[in-house]
Amino acid sequence: MTGNAQARVLIAGGGPVGLFAALVLAHHGIASVVVEADADVCDGSRAICISRRSLQILDRVGAAAPFLAHGLHWRYGRSYLGSRQVFELTMPQSDGDRFPPFINLQQNRAEKFLRDACARSGLVDVQWSSKIVRLDTSEHGLTAHVEGAAGVRHLSAEWLIAADGARSTIRDALGLRLEGNSYDSRYLIADIEMQCDWPTERKVWFDPASNPGSTVIMHRQPENVWRIDYQLRPEQDSEAELQDEQIRQRIATHLAFVGLNCDWRLLWKSLYQARTLSLRHYVHGRVIFAGDAAHLVPIFGVRGLNSGLDDAMNLAWKLAYVLKGITAAPLLASYDKERKDAYEDNIASAIKSTWFMSPPSEGFVLARDAVLELATRFPQFRPLIDPRQSSAHRYRSAAILENPDCALIGWPLPEVRLADGRSIHEWLGPEFSTLSIADASSEVSIRDRIELGIGVRQIELPGRLLPPSGLALRPGQIVVIRPDSYVAACAVSGDDALRAIAMSIGVTETLGVFADA
């Protein structure tokens, strides 16, 4: 059976990155069709650690509540050499933070929450058990040949977001290759159900008796599910290690080692190999790559899912502006620049963590083991064991207007509590916002729109509240905040702020031409 349909945006991949991209587009009034090869959300825990930054952008589109209600909040971690603790991780948490540094939540739960949010939006059509088998592209759009239970149908769209994972069929269809490195180290990953009163924190054992010469990682998940990752040695066969009986034996050995003598059952298993790979560019004509389809990073520091959500947020608001006619396609070059730079930052930290968790040579093994042994006796060596968890990145592109007098530029707006107890982020509009100090002696005023229809929400803070921690503003200074909550510019007048907004989205031809509200 053959059918034809049309959409403005087609999204390949119904995982968390694809669903979140669809949700952000819906937040801006843009409908999309998501095509997913599987019949439903994924099985198993997969990516489980969701960062504060990810929670912040989920909240921007009204999707954070179920994540916070069901996820397990955590900020501490412990590392051991054998059974001796050698490092304690404490991630920062201040009174102004609405969200914890991380929550643990199984990826299949995260996908369900995003799927439900997409359904509530009324602008997202998720087509399960469907896969793109052929893609025809042109300068003006594309046609996807989608195979499903009813046969092959043709779906036309203006743009395609490729969020179809590490084995991206869209990447293959365009003849594109990821570039970078793969590491020999392999980890077997298992979910088990177990009653245990241990707190929610990251635990890592180096050279434990349960896995000599290698490492074991444990994370608590909701509903008494525990995630156990253990490193395989080079001589161990992957297929043999993936057998249920062998996995149960290994897990039982480790639980006995750490003193957990309780009943448990195996729920899910997988095999992982660390990779640092990326496309050279993420924008290819009308096809734009995001998440694992664009880049792969090691699990150490939990950067994969969180960087993918940041990809989706960065891309979707810019694509929405292009589709609305507010700006033109060249704005998408800033997505390519900003997220490729973020990948490079991620890799710089992730490689250090990977070398420590999975040393690539005997020399690295000796250096790592020496640090661990010294850390048992000398505290000054313990920071070298820091896993360098995922964090926000500073953007530098044509969509960011540099200003040496404003340290906020290029960073996400800090979480600051106002006098009424609300976060400053709760005042932000769905599109651009401006932030300034209310000053009776100043005539600073922001008009609501420029002629192309960019919504701008003005936020004036009483001077007596400032400068709060992390947000130093001066009277007359106006901070311009993008739809992804990044600070795009600092201005000195209302018209200057609106010009900065126009410049940050590449609309330079309308500078100085503004419409009153």
C-alpha cells in the first residue's frame, strides 16, 4: 500500500533526542512527524543520568515535572580502590538551584514522559514501527520513503532532523561517516531489581576482588532497579560474557564483595564500547543531525543523552524561526558551530575520564594505578580521580554577540532566586527575553516586537535585589536571553537590545526598524 503525506519537519528517531526536538518545535507552534523503527519506547535503562542543565531546558517547554517526580536526585559519588574509599564526589548545590545536579531515571521512562508531552501538544505525530528506507533531497525540501506495517508511503517535508542514533540510517543514506576514535575497553551493562537501602550516589570500584584488574560502576534507579556496569578484560569473549548465566555469576560475586546479601533478578543487559566520534558537520542541506546520529561520546561523565538534549534545544528554536520566516536558513550554521564546539569540549573532558576508567595502554594503567594508590594516603591526589561530570558549555558563534564587559555572554542564564522565591528562569518567555534593573532615573524601555514578529519578554528587577550571586547587572545594562536560555548579548538601551536580537538571528537588514507594541 502506498500513501503520500506532507509535513514541515520530519524527525528520524523517536528516542529522547528526537522526541525532545519535536516537543521544542511544538513549543514554538511548529508541527512535526516523528518516524521510529521500534514499536514503542526502548527497553532497559540505557542513558540514566539527567543533568541540571537538561532539567532546566525540559522545564522551558513544560516537561520537567514527571522527571523530577519519578527520578532519583543525587549529588554525591564514591570511588574505591579495592574496598578502600579513595575519592568522594560532591557536586555543587546552592539555595538558588531549582534542580539537583543530576537525577537517575531509566531512558525508557524518560522516553515515555516525552512521548506523553508530545501527545499533549497536539502538534507531534509519532509513527511507530516505521523506518525511512530511502531519502530524496533537493534544495527546497525532501521526500522520505517510509516503510511500515501498511507498506511504503512517501512523506514530503521541508526539513529532516536525523536523531536516529549511533547506527543512523540517515547518515548512511547520505554517505556520511563519523570520524574519531574507538577504544578497546568494553563494559557489560546490566539492570537488576533488588531491595537495598543504599543511598542514591555514584559508586565506582577500581580493581575490586569481584573484577580484578578492571572496574565496576553502580547506580541506583527508581523502583528498586540498580544499574551495574563492569569492565571486561581484553581476553574475555563478549558473546560468552553476555550469557545470562555468566552475567548472574558476575553480579552475584560483586554483590557479595560489597556485602549485599539479598535477593535480586536480572532485568536487562547490553554491551558498551567507548567511542569519541563525530560528523565533521551537523548540517547537510535540508538534513540536520543531532544526538548520537551526529556524535558519540564515552559514558564516563554522562554526556551522551545530556549533550543530545542540548543539541535538540539549540536546533529546534532556530529551525522554528526559519520556518516562521523570522530569519533565514544561514542561522542554522550557528547550530553547527555551537554544538560542534560543545562536542569538542565534551571530548576534552571525556577522554581524560576514559583514560582513567579504561587506560588505553600499559603506561596509562601504571599511571592510573599509582594515582589510586597514592590517593589512599595523600588527599592531594584525590582530585585526579574526579569523573568530570557533564556541565553546560559556553557558546561562541555568530548568534552570540561578544562583549568583554559582560561575563554572562555565551553561558546559560544562572539560576537566581528572586524575592518572591521564584527562579529568574520562571520569568523567561518562550522566545527571547531581556533582563534589566528597574531604575527610576533611567528611561530604558524595551518595545515588545521588531517588525518580523520576534516576541520579546521584558523583565525588570528592582535594583535592591542585585547583584545576586552569579548575576551582576548594572543600571542601564540589558541582558538578551535566547529561547534556549543562553545569554546572547548585553545592551545599553532598548533599541540596542532589539538590534542585538536581530543580529543574533542574522536579521541585519532590519536594524533600526522596529514596530511599537
